[in-house]
Amino acid sequence: MTTVLVALAVFVALLVAVVVFVTWRDRNRSSSTEDRAAVRDASADQARHEAERHFVQGQAAGHQMPNST
């Protein structure tokens, strides 16, 4: 009985190790240079949009303030 339990535990441990390895390998394979470029482009677009919004809000605030001269 002990031999069967030990063999079963070893089989389960090997099965878990194989599943973890395959998951790790596929995750590394799926992150391509295209994905990284898309993330970089999206970050640049977001930063540009925020800068434009900040500029427009500054323009609006400048027109609302009375002239100090």
C-alpha cells in the first residue's frame, strides 16, 4: 500500500511539474516583439493625449484670468 501511495505521489508531482513548465514556456513564447511595440505605442499615445489635454486646459485657464497689466 505504501508503494502505491509513493508512486501516486511521484506521478502527481511529475504531472504538476510538466504543467508548470509548459505554462511557463508558452507564456514566454506568447510575448513577442509586436506585443511590446504595441504597449510602447499605446503608452506614447496616452502621454501625447494627456499633454494635449494639459495644454488645452492651460489655454482655457489663461483666457479666464484677468489681465494684470
